[in-house]
Amino acid sequence: MFASMARAARLIFDPAFAGIVVKALLLTILLFAGALALSEYALSLLPVLGNPLVNRALEWLAPVLFLFAGVVLGPPVAALFASLFLDQIAARIEARDYPGTVAHPASFLATLRAGLKLAALVLGVNLVLLPVDIGLPVLGEILSVTANGWLLGREYFELSALRHCDPPEADILRRKNSGAVWAGGTLIALASMVPLLNLVAPLFGTAFMVHLFHRALSRNGARTRP
């Protein structure tokens, strides 16, 4: 797992991936900026809450609220990202590091639907756990990272595996490597919740799971589609 992690981290600084990295960073920034702009607009629509000072306090706290929103929105953005760039990154990595492999990626609409569905699920889980995060900060954060790690690890690994395996084989391979997949997903979840680091978390997660899949494939000998 650590070898896959190191190879994934190097991708961010690899000139061969510069074009994808720049596009991915711009898109990630755009997604966060759009979400935070909507938050600012929602605050501007608030009526006077009993006392004008309450609204003024909310305006002063806006940067903190935006930072908190970025933490909450990080995992859903990472989930959506997988559907948009995984095939491009996986194809480049496999052409360089795993020559001879034959991939059968799903259609863009199919992966986009999967990404939107997962992003909605991750956002829903985070919103459900939000009261726990506020009331019991340490326990809430542990629960959030654990849940997001499981969801993101499963999604990223299966999207990587389904480029080569039928769904039953991909599921078996994921179950055999569930510990590494969950640990990898937890790393993605943690990175996606840290400001600035969340900009590269989806890139790192995609590359990490591609390498992890190929290492699992070589160890477990799952059948790939011809």
C-alpha cells in the first residue's frame, strides 16, 4: 500500500501529467468556489435575525463558515471528481506503468451518474453526522472520516477495477483487499477535508487506487475482460 501511495504522490509533480493536473486543479477550485459562492449568497438572503448585530456577526464569521463549508464539501467533491477524471488518469498511468493491459472504461454518462450518486450520498452522510461533529467534535470527526473513507475507497477502487473486470470480479477483488481499500479511502477523505490539500486529494486518490488495483490484481489473480 505504501508503494502505491508514493507512486500516486509523484504523479502530481510529473510533467507527463501536467495537463490533467492543471485541468483537475482548476475544476476542483471552480467546484469549491461555486459552492462557497452559493453559501455567501444564502447568507445575504437572511432576514434580520432579531437584532442587526446577529447578521453583522454572521458576516464577520463568514470566512470561518466558508472554511468549515470547505471541510464539509471536500469529500463530496472528491467523490464527484472520480467520475470526471479517473479514466484519463488511469489510462495514462497504465500506458506508462502497466503496458499491455486492456481497459474497457464505462461511458462518461454512466460514470458521471455514479459520481453524482456517490457525491450526494457522501454529502448526506456528512450532514447527518454534522450535529455529532458540533456536539462531540473528536467522535464526530472520527465517524465522518471512517464513513467517508469507506465510501470513497469503495468508489475509487471499483471505478479502477471496472475498467478491467466484470462487476462480480471487481467486488471479490475489493473484498479481498478491503483493509487496504478502506485505508486508502481514509487517506483520500482526510486529505479532502484539509484546506489546500483538498485540491490535490482527488488526483492523489485516483492514482493511488489505480496502483492499488494493479497490485491487488497481481497478488490475487482476478480475471480481467479480454
